[in-house]
Amino acid sequence: MAVGWRSRFQLLSLMAAHFVIDMLGGLLPGFLPVAREHFGLSLGAGVVLLAIMGIGSNLFQIPAGLVRRHARLPLMIQCGMVLSMLIFLFGFLPGGTPVWVLAALMFLVGIGIAFVHPEGLRGTLAVDGISSSVCTSLFMVSGFLGFAAGPLAGAWLVGHFRLPGLLLLIPLPLLVVLGIYRSRVRLAVDSGGGRAAGQTEQQDQPWSYWHLFTIAVFMNAGSATLQGLLPSYLHETGFPLTFCGMSAMLFGIGSAAGSLLFGVLAKRYRPSRFIMIGLAAGLPVIAGYFLLSGFRGAIWLTIPAGMLLSAGFPLIVVLARNAPGRLSLSMRLAWIVGGSWSAATAILLLVGQLADRIGLGRAMNAVWLCYLVALIVAVAGRLRFRRSR
């Protein structure tokens, strides 16, 4: 069956929406050192801003997925894109702006980001002529790339033009809104009840839905801590802001490349194997990176670290659609993406407060510890599944 131009346009519009919205969500880590200086914030207060945006952008995906589960028009994608543009107000705010104003601003930005994700995922399931697995993978990879580009974009723009440089990004979300409207994106209607539609890959269900959720929480906690605090960690050691943003971006690029690779291989082999292999192989890589992070050349270790440690998350999303559990499709997607990232952001908040007390360098050990816990949970669940057969 030939794929029509409208289907391609719809998929490209959804991919662009995910790229841009996650790029806006990734801007703050890149310019956080400058924002802290401009507004007189401690590291703990800066991490609170990151956490508030992260919790808002993920936790609100759950009610967003529930409220409009029968809707066919992607109104929340367009509204969320406009609301997320509030982050550009950082280019106007004076240095004496109270921290609660910044926190409220980031919370609203987070809600805007949250609005885009559930309907974006449902939009990929309604594209005609292209398999939902391909659409979902491309949609997820676009988000990885966007979140990877965010720290570098924020660091480069603010490093060259200070905070008003963020305003140069205003056309991007507006173009996305236009693309979603012109391509006539429609949403898959939630049929409700039990297991998600389809019974593919049932032979590879060693984990229940909530088991997958737990693995995702700690996997995402490691990624959130790394991408959220790595620019600040490197900036404290004396590296320029653009280099710090580039380091976080390369981790995200590795995550996107690994997602594509794992997605292709998972068609021939069991997806759960790649989740566990990636975590096991990635742990020594990320440990080696932090041992060598004082050297510029260590930046290249962030690519394989991302490929191994974060690339398994899209596979978790795919497995969660058919894993044992009673949640409806929209709620499965909302919890496995938004719920897991909300819990991960709460862990990031704890790491930030810990960093204020013992130093950021020591607190960054939480990165590999989170991935280690995810691996232990995955292996334990796999062994339990084998014993029950």
C-alpha cells in the first residue's frame, strides 16, 4: 500500500512537534549557570526550577491523556505548544525577579509540554499507511533529538546573546502549530479496557506493566540527572558553557541513535534483552566518563553512554502497550511516559538538594546508581518470570 503525502506530512508534523516541545524543555539545563548568576539563585534553587518544569511536563500528561481520550482533534498539541513559549520570558525578566515567579513560569511551561505528549502519541497511531510501531519509534526518537538539542541551543544562544537570545527560537513552535493544522492530524480513539490492542510480542513479556514502570522510573532518573545537571557540573570544573551544552546534547544524540538501532534489532530479537544488555554494558561506560570528565576527550563517551543506557526506554513504551495490566491505552501511554518521568524528576530534585550539601561532583554519583537499580529490577523480574513458567 502506497503511503500518501498527507500521511507523511502528518507524521513529519508530529515528529516536529515532539522535537520542538522537548527542545524547549531541554533549554534550561544549557543556560542554567547564566540564569543562576542573573537571578542570584543557589544550585538547589536552580534544580527546583528544573524539577518543577519536569514534574509539570510529565505529571500533567496523565490528566491530559484522560480528559480528552475520546477526542479526534489535536487541540492540546497546539495549545501546549503556545503555552510552552512562556520560557522565552526569561529574555525579559530583570535580575531581581523573585524565585516564586520563575517557579510559576516553569510550571506553566511544563504544563504546556505535558499537553503535547499524549495526543502526539495517539496521533502516531492514527497515521494511515505507516505502521504504528514505525510512527511511534520515529516520534520517540524526535523527542530524544529535541531534548538533546535543547541544552546546546540554550547554551549557545545565551552564551552569545545573553538571555534575550532565547527569543530567536520563537518561530519554531509557531511553525509547528501551523504544520499540525495544515496536515490535519487526527487522533486514535481510545477503545478502553484491559490490555492495549494487539497481542504481538506476547512471548516476550517477562515484566508486568508496573514492573516496566519501575524500570522506566530509574532509567529516566539517571537520564534526567545527567542531562539536567551535566552542563552545570562541567561548568563548575571550568569548561565553557557551549562545551557543557554540547556534552549533554551528545548524550541525547546517542540515546536517539541507540533507540533506532534497538528498534530495528527488536524486530528480530526479544526487546527485553536489549533493555538489560544496554543497562549492563552502559554502566562501566558512564562510570568511565565521570572518571575522565576532567579531560575534553571524555565528551565522546557520552554518545555510547546514551546509546546503551537510555535507548531502551522506547522499547519499554512498546512493551507496556501489551504488558499484563488493566489500564486503558491512553492511561498506559500517559503513565509509562509522563508518570515515569515525573517520578524521575522527583529523584532529580532530591539529587539537587543533596548537591547543595555535599557538592555537585559527589551528587552526580546518583546517575550510575539509578541505572544500577534499573538493571537490578529488570534482572530480578526476568528471573521471577522464568521461575513462574
